[in-house]
Amino acid sequence: MVDMRIVVAITGASGAKYAQRFIHECVKAKVQVHLVVSPLGRRLLNDELGLESIDLARLGGAGAHEITLYNYNDVGAQIASGSFLHDGMVVVPCSSNTLAEVAHGLGGNLIARAAAVTLKERRRLVLCHREMPLSPMDVNNYKILTDAGAIVAPANPGLYLNPTSVEEMVDFVAGKLLDLMQIQHNLNTRWQG
Ligand SMILES: Cc1cc2nc3c(=O)[nH]c(=O)nc-3n(C[C@H](O)[C@H](O)[C@H](O)COP(=O)(O)O)c2cc1C
């Protein structure tokens, strides 16, 4: 494989800005992005970013034409197969619904199926879950997913860098996700001691 390529899923949890910043940085780093958005993910893109449709230029900035967009219902798309080689999958933001679907190995939509395949192929799967407080089912699903090799990385920005804007808090979460995928970035996320 020459270029790094990752699968990115956006689901119906609050935090569309995290997805936007993460995808933008992937595109900047010349990582191929294979994107799928759930119906509620689309709604949150509209509610939180004002996107009336999936606007790749707004999500990825310059170079966004390199993003491949998939239909959520197409469980026959290439990212649903283990033969499609990739460097991992990130679900950002990840709803409790998708968290449960992935924890229980369901495959009725392309996000759950691509995540199941990522686990089956022993590739990196990062779930940026957002909910507060956690339900007992969320906590059980964290355990199931962690035992299965996934990384649960809740949308939980640290305040130790003294952020003064929402953007800086978004950078913190996006930067952590980029670090987990070993994608280079210059976002301000590091504690200098
Ligand atoms: C405005 C809005 C905000 C929501 N925020 C969250 C959230 O932060 N976390 C969550 O788990 N679900 C949230 N939900 C509920 C999910 O969207 C819902 O459970 C949906 O079935 C998730 O589907 P999906 O996993 O296919 O995207 C929200 C729904 C709406 C309409």
C-alpha cells in the first residue's frame, strides 16, 4: 500500500466539529479518507455545522475531492470487505447507538459492517463516543469493545492547555484521534511539562 488510507464514520452524536477538524487534518496530511455518514450524522452536520448536504469541501478543505463518500445503506461497498486494505477506522463522533451496534457485531449498515470488518481483520478501530452521563449499557459496551481490541476515545477535551475557544477544545480531541492513527499534525495538544 502506498498511501495511508482510513475509513471515517460520522454518526448522530453531538460533535460534528470534531469530525470536520479530523477529516481536514487527514486531507492535509494526504491520507485517503473513505467516508460514511449515518442519517442522524447528516442531521448533526446540519444542526451543528449548517451543512444541508454532505459538503466535502466544508468537511475536508482543499484536497477534499480526494475523499470517497459511501452510501450508509450499501453494505456491499468496498469498505465492507476485508479485502479492502486500510490503515484503520475512526468513528467520530460515535453515538451510543453505533457503539452498541459495533460492540455486538451487527452489520446491517455500512458503518457497523465496516467496523466489524476492521475488528475481524485486527486493524485499528477508534470510537470517539459522546454521551453524558454514560448508561450502564455504554459502560458494558466500552468493556466489550476494549476487550475486542477497539480503542474507545471519548470526546473529552483536557483543559490543562487553558483553551480559550471552542476551536481549541475541538483541536484537542481531533489531535488525540490523529495521534491514535499515527497521522502527523500541528494541532496544539501536547503538554510540555
Ligand atoms: C440533536 C441530537 C443530538 C444527539 N446527541 C447525541 C449524543 O451526543 N450522543 C448519543 O449517543 N446520541 C445522541 N443523539 C441520539 C442519536 O442520534 C440516536 O440515538 C441515533 O439513533 C443514532 O444513530 P446512528 O448511530 O446511526 O447515527 C442525538 C440526537 C439528536 C437529534
